[in-house]
Amino acid sequence: MLCFMPGVAFVPALLVTWSSAAFIISYVIAVLEGHVEPLVPYISDTGTKPPESGIFGFMINISALLGVITMYIRYLIIKKQNESSHFIRSSCNMFSLCIGLMGCTGMGIVATFQELSVPSVHDIGALVAFGSGVVYITLQSIISYKSCPQWNTYFVCHIRMAISVISCIAFIPMIVFASKISMTKIDWTPGEK
């Protein structure tokens, strides 16, 4: 089976490396071009104006593709493990994959529709990406616990669940503060709210 081939573990590592590079490269270009302030800009702000918008869009779309591949490999691994252990229903594994694919689609939307060009589509894509991501990682944490101790250690399960809880906690203020913003712009003057 493809997911058990030696070396396939490079895909998640490539996903993390490529995604980090996408954020860092677009940030550096945006700062050097004077398009954003260097102190903690929004990720989307660093990919809004050319030339960084093209690089950001391209690299995030590749990240979304790598995310799809990573999630599919994880799906296949769980499917294979579940054939011998029967620790979850196969529909749960499929549901988790579908939620993950929705998140990757949201990433593609965020990358394709820049924040200032089509803000409503960009925001919907971000909501789908982050919301699906939180649900996906929570489902994967639950699946990990169900597969203990044969396929996972409790230590790994606890780390996954901690990441899941942190993601859930971070998602709430994102929704609250995003709903308070009625106008999207990068350059603010001192008198504005």
C-alpha cells in the first residue's frame, strides 16, 4: 500500500516546510517593499499586493495540495490499521478526510482571492480553512485515542489533543474579532478605529 512505502513520511515534513516558507517569503518581501509594518501583520496582509501576492498565492496553493496528499495518506494508514483492529467506524475516517479536504479547499480560496480584491470570498475561504482545520485535528485526536495503545502512545495522543484544544481556543477570538471588522484595509491612519 502506498501509505506504507518507505519515505512517504517526507510529505508532512514537506508540507510544514513549504507552508512556513510561503509565509516567511511573502512576509519578507512585503516588509522590504513597505507594504506592511514589520511587527505582526496579518498573514493575508503579507500576500495582498504584488509582487508578494503572486508568490503567496502560488506557494499556498501548493501547500493546499500537499495538505490533501498528507490527509489522504493519513486516511489510508488509519484504514489499514482499522482492518485488523476495528477501533473506529470507517465512516468516521472518511468524514475526517472530507473535513480535511474542505480545509484545503478553503486554503486554496484564500490563496486565490486576495484580501483586498475580493474580501468576502477571501474571508469565507479563511473561515472554511481554519474551521475545518480545527474540526479535522480534533477528529484526528479522537481517532488517535481510539487506536491506543496498539497504534499510538498516550503521549502522542495527549500532544495531539493539546494542539487541538489550543486551535479551538485560538479559533474563537479569530471569529469574534473578524466579525467586528467592517472594512478591510492595510494602511491605517492614527485617527481611525
